[in-house]
Amino acid sequence: MSIEQEIAAGKGLSLAQAAASLPGRRGQRTSPQTVLRWALKGTRGASGSVVRLEAARLGASWVTSREALARFISALSVTTRPQQPAPRSAALEAGKVLKELGL
């Protein structure tokens, strides 16, 4: 379901309501401005990619949904498998050749 469909179904949240439903940091509440920044610019996820909160402009205000928040949080938490270091077979082979030559 798209964010527009969720809002049309009555599941829309203002950014202030969305911020109030999230835990804060260091004893402070999450700001609605933070939620707007997540929608407009996004934030880096665990995999290093930029993740944006789904939101829609409704008149003069922005609206999101609980489902969009859940998808956003899930996308932030997804990690990719760490990349394996490049094979060093060429360097090992060169080391063997040098050892055979006595160098």
C-alpha cells in the first residue's frame, strides 16, 4: 500500500504525531523537524545507503503513517553482508616466486 493510499484510508499522521510516537534520545523527545528531515533528505542506514521516510504533502502540512514509520525503521536496520577482502593470490604467487629465486 502506498503512502497516499494509507493517508486516504485514514491512517495519516502529522509529523508532530509521528515524532511523539517515537522514542527520543538523551531524555529528549524526537522533534517534528527531525521527522521532516528524514522525509526530505533521509538518513544513512546500517548498510550505508540513504533511507527516506515516506511522507506526502497535504495542503500546507506533511503527513506520514505508522506503516511508513515501520518501513523506515526496518530499512534503517537492514545490514548487508560485509565485503570480503580482495583475494591476495597474485601477491602470494609473487612471494613464492621471489622465495624460489632466493630473494
